[in-house]
Amino acid sequence: MLISVLIAIIVLALSVVIFMGIVSVRKKGGGDSANQKIQRKGKSAVLKEAQKKLSHNPKDVGALEMVGDIYYGEKNWEKTWTVYKTLYELSTSHIEIDVAKVTLRMGIAAFYLGKTDDAASSLVTSLKRNPENFECNFYLGKTLYNSGNYDKSFICLKKAKTLMPENPDVNELLGECLFKAQKYKESLPFLKRAIEEKPENKELLYDMAVAMTECGFGDKALKVFMHLRPDPQFGAQSCLEAGKMHERVKDYNSAIKDYEIAVKLENVPEQISIQIKYRYAITCIAMNDIAKGLALLKQIQAQKEGYKDVAALIARYSELNQNKNLQTYLMSGTSDFVALCRKFISTYHKDGFVKIEDVQVSADCVEIICEVENPKWEAKQIFRFYRSQNVIGDINVREFHAKVRDTKCDTGYCISMGNFSESAHKYTEGRPVDLIEKDELVKTLKKINMFG
């Protein structure tokens, strides 16, 4: 009798163990048994069998899990989403359903379908049940990255990296995540590692160059930008960045090469194209190629009227383009400018003999003291030439008058490419100072023959 009772107890215990084992396997996803069944019968046969069961009972958990595995393996994300959404809804009444697995696959399917909110919600649910799952951390990180939540994305991706340090996609996303968050210094190690793993990825290279620029590694960044110049996707922007960097160090020849490469690229976005032409025009003008600069400015005006100060630049440099002496006055080096100023004095006193006594060059102006002999009179005069086109006030004129007095000159001429303020004009009344403004200056410049 005792033996019979013991046998019954052992059988019952074995039954409980077997049942718990089945539940445990199902909670882990039942992936192995499903895969074995697919391998044994073939995917189409298993799918047909599962679909037949579902036609009789749409809530058949086993059949749903079977088709879910197949659709997930095929990356049929629309059907994967539908199946696992149904399983999740059934999980409250079926404890054998592995909720962590179901919500993970729901989240991944939603991610690829562009259902950002559903993806985030499903993956967060899965992560709470299994925080050590690489896929869950990785896809939640990608989802948050796509929605612009870079700080939380970084936390998930950092966790994914600890779970799978050698995964090449994690370094890329970590680098891009920090880059988008404008944490350039922190992004560089991850971007560099990602480029080592994916050297053909031009976006990573471009972002690394931008990050290096922001961190003060301009020389290294410039090499990368120049390397990327021919690239169809990142070439135009790289040319623009390289050109601006060359401009900053006044290497205008190199900047022009950058912009010349850029304008030959195809399918450049209009916004970048206009920026390139604008910088190209400014560089040409800096190189005294006014005609080329004007042509580019006019292209910009035709393409996008009202862009920056293009209209004002066209008006200014159209005049310069027609008057070489005006170009020299505003843009040439010091020696050419001084030579022009001497010619100005000779032209201004065309009926007299001018003897230059002293020339002083400062950051703001050039001063020339001379003796002028005319058939009717003789005088010692001082000329001050301003290259600035700004309005000059009475303070400068008062200081110039003092200089006229100190140098014992009979008359002073203050010349500007701009204008003098009303108070400056008023101050000169009754004093031996003449103010020559832009219009009169330009008229005289037109009369000058620098080779005569």
C-alpha cells in the first residue's frame, strides 16, 4: 500500500516538473522548438499548418507564435507587428506567452514601420522585463535617436555597448548621438572607431571633420574635408567648409579651388549652392578678380533675390569694376595705394608743381605733406586719405586740424571714400581744412592716369 502511494506521488511530481518545463520553454519564446519544426517540415508547410489553425481559432497562441517566428525571420514587419500585437493582447490570459520577447519584436517591427511612439512604448515594456537584452537596448536607442531624444538614446546605446562591445553599429550610433547633441569632444572616439569599422561611410567622415573643427583640430579636419570634396553626397558641404577654412588663413587660391570643385558637382541643394557661390564671389573679390566676383553675385541675385547683402555688393563692385583706380584706392596693397595718393595730389593741382616732403602710413589712413608751387601762389599742404567708407565725424576732423597747425601747413585736405558728418562740415567753417567726399574723390580718380 505504501509503495503504491509513493509511486503515485512520484508520477504526480514528474507531471508537475514536465508541465513547468513546458511553461518555462514557452516563456523563453519557444524559439528552439519552432525552428526545429520549421527545419523538419519546411517553412511553407509549417506556415500553412499554423494558418489553418488560426482560421479555426484566431487566438491559437501556438500558431500565432509559429507564424510570428516565420514573419520575423523574413523581416515582414507589417505582419510581424500584427501577430505580436495580438499575442501581447492575449498575454494577460495566457501566462505561457513570453511578454519580453513579444514586446521586443513588436518594438522592432514598429521601428522599421516608422511607428516611433509604438516602438518606444513596446521596447520600454520589454526592457523592464529583460534589461540585459542587447537588441532591446539597441533598438530603443535607435528609436530615441530618430525622435531626437539624444540624451536617453545615449544611455540605451551605452548599455548595448557593454552587452556587445564589438558590435560595429553601436559605435556608429553612439558617435552620431553625441554629435547630434553637440557633444563634439565626446563623440570623436566613437566616430573614429566607427570609421575604422566602416571606412566607406562618408557621413561618419564628414561628421568627424565637423566635430574636429569644433574641438580645435582644424588642420586634421581640413584634410578630411578636402578628401570628401568629390563625394556626390557630402562633397559640396565639404568644399564649403574647406573653402571657409582656407579663407580664414587668407589662402585664397586654395579657397577658390575648393569652390571651383563645388560648382561642378551635380544635384547640390539650393541652399548650399548659394552659400558656395557667395563665398566664391567674396574670395574672387579678395583676389581683385572683380569681374568674376560680380558674375557670381549676379547669378545669386537671379537665383534668390534678397540674399544677404548681394544687391549692395553688386552696386558697389559694379562701380569698382568700371574704375581701376577706385579698385586700387579701396583694395590694393599699401605701396600701390600710396602711389595713387601721390598721383591724386598731382592731378588735384594739375596747374602746379608738387614736391612731396613726407609720407606717413598708419592703420587708418595715409598722410602726405607737400610743397605746391603755382604760377600765382605757393603753399605747404597736408593731405590725409581715408580708405574707409564709413561716415567720419568731427573728432577726426578736429585732430586733423591740429595736425595742420602742428606741421605749419597752410591748408589741409581730408579725403574719404565715405562721407563726413554734419558736425565735421560745420567745424571746418572758417578753418583751413577742406573735406573731399566720395563723389569728388571718384571724379578725380577717373582723371588719373597711373601710367602717365
